[in-house]
Amino acid sequence: MDDLNGTAIANVEQLDDLLSTPTAGLIDTFSRLDGDLIVLGVAGKMGPTLAWMARRAFNAAGQHKRRVLGVARFSDPARETWLRERGIETIRCDLLDLDALKGLPDVPNVVSMFAMKFGATGQEARTWAMNAFLPGLVVQKYRGSRVVVFSTGNVYALEPVTRGGSKETDALRPVGEYGMSCMGRERIVEHLSRTLGTSAAIIRLNYAVEMRYGVLLDLGRKVLAGEPIDLTMGYFNVIWQGDANAQALQAFEHVGIPPFVLNVAGPEILSVREVAQRFGALMDRPVVFRGEESPDALLNDASVSRSLFGPPRLNAARLIELTADWLLRSGPTLDKPTHFEARDGRF
């Protein structure tokens, strides 16, 4: 992504193009990937650019006849139009409608992206249905396919910052109902992988960012508005959403029985205090803090993913600069705070 060295992201069109640009490694993977691909829950924050990246990777690999299908309720019709304009075939479906789920086409490669996080507190039953029950139905439906399942770093416990982040082999000790339901997802997928012989991969993401959404945007907006920065959750990881998309799609070459588990995160452990101070310098704003850093945080060690796919194309320092520029130019946002600072697992 050399075109971003020293330059800004001009508009949403360029941003979406960058977020969906496949890596050389992904193009190589898709040159060998057999069959079409379906994305379940395609209308979320990451789904549209992931689906477009898959379409572009197939095209770049000379696999023009491979289909990319996107499934969602499409409560925002503009999302469906956006996808169709880019060569993704869309299917309207409420995945919790079991008859509708059974009626979806059989496809060899499946990306499961649907989840419920925000609003989980107070809707615990629906949270478990979306995050644990439904993934099991999907694996049963696509038992003969390769299935890549998005999960979250929230399945881990808060770990001492000095440890460097949770590893894929660590015991799962989630905090709060959301994290527990995501652990439920992983346990169900593993059980069905073993019993049905389904090849799968589980992606523990922590955290994807782009200019319109993410932890960096949350911090930058607070600095710009002069709001105090809470230091209690004092450290975090981020990864450019385009890199997270590419790594998740490349996981198709690593699916297994039991599922291959992969942390997807940036290599840096970022300090909330230092990131906020950098935003203050870039935006010429004073920074106000409250509280003190706790010695532990929700952090992922993504050294395995880097050994497989290489480092992210955009590092944290550049992402902070791009986010500050976007905010100063009043670029559009999704207006969906991440609540990453929550330490009790309540979202």
C-alpha cells in the first residue's frame, strides 16, 4: 500500500477500495481455492469489503467464474446495491429462520461473520442464539465445506501487559456474557468439526480498524472533542481492516479438523495514553486523562498469523496519522463506539 505513504485517504470510495485490495498472498491462495465462496452476515462492518476483496482476489488469480455470494437481511438496501455493483451475488435471508438457512445454496467455501455484541446486555438469549446456536446450524448445513468462522479476542481473559498478549493455545476465560457466548460458538464449532468431519478455521480478531470505525477512531474523536480519556483499559491491539480481511480469507488454506485457531491482530501493544497524546499532537488539541492504567488488558499475540502471512501492510503509527487526518477533515463515520474500554465484558 505504497500509495498511502505520506498521503491521506481522500474519500469513502478510496477507503473502500483500499480495504478490499487483496494481498499477493491472498491472490496466490485463491489461485488454488476450489469452488465458489459464500459470506454469511455480509452486511456488517467488515463484510462488504471482505466480499469485494474475495471477488477481486478471484479475478486477479484468473478465477473469474468463481462466484462470491453474500447473505444478510439487508435492512439497509444500499449495502445490497453496493455489493451487487461489485460483482457479489446477494441473497436476502434471516439466518435465524431455520427453513431459510436450509434453503441457502451449497457452496464449498463459507465465511461465517454474523455475531451479536453491542446490545448483548439485556438481550442475552438472542446473543447466545446468534453467537453459539446459529454457528452450529451453519456447520451442520455446510458440513462438507471449508468453513472460516469469525470469533473474537474476548474469549480470552484480561492478561498482564508484560506477558505480550494471549496465545491461541491459552485457556479460554472470557469475562461477561458476550465473551462466554463467543466461547460457546467456538466449542460448538469444534464439536461439530470433530463429529461431522468439517474442516474449519476460527479467527480470533482483536481489533480491526478503519477510518470510519474502531478503537483509534474512538480515541481520536474524544481528543478532538476535548473529552477525558479513560486510562483504566490502558493497552490494546489494532489491525488495519484490509489486513484482517486478507488474513481471514487466506485461512481457507489452513482449515482443519479440529478447527485451526488463529489470532488476528496487529503486532504492537499500544498504550492508550501514548496514542491519545499522539492524536493531540497531530490535531493540536490538549489531552485530558482520567484514572490510571491497569496492569492487565485484553491483548492478542498474533505472531502465528505474522509467520503465515507476513506483517500488516499498515502499521499503527500510520493508522493513527490517517485517522487524525480523516477526523480533521470531518470524514464520515459509522458512529458506532467500540466500548473497548469495558473491563466487565458488558456491551
